Amino acid sequence: MHGIDTLDLQASIYRLPVLFGEMDVSFLLDMKTWVLFAGTHCVFILVSTFYRKFRSGNKPLVSCLLDSILAPIIFLRLGPYGKANTPEALLAETIVKTGLIDAQMPAKGDTFLDRYRVTRERGMAISGAVYSPTGYLVTQRSLVKRIETRLKIVDYMKKHPTCDKLGFKAPPIFVVGFTRTGTTFLHELLGLHPDVKMHYTWEQIEPVPRSTDESKRALWLDREARKAANKGEFDTTMLLAGDSIQSIHRIGYEEPEECTTPCAVELPWNICDLPLMALACEEVLPMGAGEAFVWYRRYLKILAFQAPEEEEAKTWMLKCPFHLPYLHELSEEFADSVVVWTHRNPVDCIGSACSLYETLFHLTVDSWTIDKKKLGRAVLRLTQLSLERALKVCEEKKGLKILHLRY
């Protein structure tokens, strides 16, 4: 070390208390070790971040950075990475967190836990993809949010029977159709009519009132408080998702949004699960929709219960492309509803649909582990099965009010 013996240097360090009183500075040797460790770790994170960005294409740099920071934690299985990621485990966790226990699951048949488990296990097995560190957390967080909403809906309905007794002044209108067939455009266009109402993105994040006061003013103030409180979570999610999701499906905090998230309390329709649902469609679709539309009716009742009086007489204008294979269950729960089915040449829409599913898949898995051929075949198969199921319902239910529109 430039002519200075290491032992002499160490002895000099230990003599420093003579100059600085009785202060013990032996920690400086440990500090040097920690600084070296921290510096090495920072270099690793920096290199890993740019490596991930290089291999991930459009994935935001901030997401790549977060993945790199969390990589050692997931390797050591610390914190949330040491917890089971099964739907059953997440249900138990949410029950403990909320203190609510009634999830109203059927005694017989498949439950929402079964659908999510099959979707995630089979979808990941078929795809061969690998969860990214942030993606693993997103899959946990998203399902916990849906379970929490489910528990809160049950609890609120029990405590506020007036809400449960609400009906619809007019049958709702459902816009359905394959992905990328113009459902969003038509939904927003019809939503401009002064006599219809739609639900918004911010309402889906936390639909159940926190207040126990049933007065319209208290409910309005509660709505505004939840709207303000959840804006940060939405902005963070969009930051991690990046511009690619907005370029293929616009999502605005105060803009109308489809039925996907509300129905995700029963069906595996979380945004991060949709690609897996497509991959596992042959196993998931035969499981049916369960009570998805019963839950959706409850969701609409809760929104109507807290809405301004001038909204009460308006017709619900609803939309979701994933309703198509479940037209039977939809028509059973909403018997008088009107279904508008958009059509577009599959040659034009299938490729665009594949891009949508791939973009959603990037949110939760390492991009380079996505097999585009497998995903493309899965989207084609989902389209075929959905069409077969929908056409069968149209043949069997002659009284179904359905309007076909070409894009």
C-alpha cells in the first residue's frame, strides 16, 4: 500500500482515539467493508437494469430498475417472496388483514379460487414464462385487492340492506365482442347519451364506501375521499406499466372503464391474469362464470346507492369483450338486458389482439421469457372457443335481445 505496512496502518487507526478523545473509530474498518459491498451492489443494480431494459424492449426503465433492486430479495425469498402465492393463501391473508370472513363461496362446484389457481398454474406452465420480481408482487397485490373488494361488498350489503334492495330503472346495455373489434369506441360513443351512465376507473379501485352514513351528502363526501386517496396508486401503476399499455388500450383515472375489474372478484380477469387466462382457456372456460354476474349486479347496486339522485333513472352502459363466452350466465342474471355484439374481420383483429395480450404479459413476466407463438395460438383458441359458446347461446336463447354491429 504505497510503502505503508498494513499492520502499521491498522495500528495508526486504533491510535486515533488519542486525537479524538475516547471515541472508538474501529468501526471504520467495518464501514470500509460495507461501502465496498454497497458500491458493488449499486454496480450490479446498474448493470442489471440496463441489461433488463435491453432485453425487455418497451418496458419502462423504472420497472427494470425495480426488478433489479428486488432480484436479490426474491432469490433469498425474503418478505412477500417468502409467502405462498396461491389464491387460498392470499384469501387467508386478506381475511386476517380486513377482519372480514364471509367470501360467500358456493359449497359445490368451482369457486373463484379454483379459477384463479387453474389460470395461473396452467397458464404459466403452458407459456413457460417466468415472473419478474415486480410481476410476482403485482400478481399478489391484484388478487388481494379483488378478494378485499369481495369481502367488503358482502359486509356492506349485510349492514346496509337498503342497498341490496335497489333495482334498475331500465335494463342495462352490454357491449360485447372479440378483443380489438371496436367495443371500447362504441362503448364511449354510446356513453355520450345524456340518459346513460357508466362506471369509471377510480370507482373500480375501491367501490365500497368507507362511511356507514347512508345520507347522500355523506356518501358523496366518501366518494370524493376515496377518489383522492387512490390517485397515487393509479399513477404508480401507470408509471410501472409504461406508455405501451396506453397506446393499445387507453386507461384514464376519471374515464369510463369496462367490466373486467368488477367481474374479477369471481373470474380470473385481473389485468395481469388475462394472458394466462387465454393460455389456459381450454381448462378455464369449461369451469363457467360461476356467480360473476351476481357479483356484478351487487357492484352496480353499490355504485348506484352512493350516486347522485339525478343518476338514478339513467341506464347502465356496460362493456367487456370477455363476456362473449359467458353470454348464457349474463342473460340468466340480466334477463332483460340488451347485448350489442361488435364484429370485425378476424384477419384484422387477431393480430392486434395478440399484441394486446403480449403487452399485458409484459407487466408481470420477464419479457424475454414470453413465447409469442404459444401466446398467438392461445389467442386463436380462445377466440374459437368463445365464438362457439356465444353462437350456441344465440341458437338456444331465441328471446335474447342482441344487436349485431359491424366495425
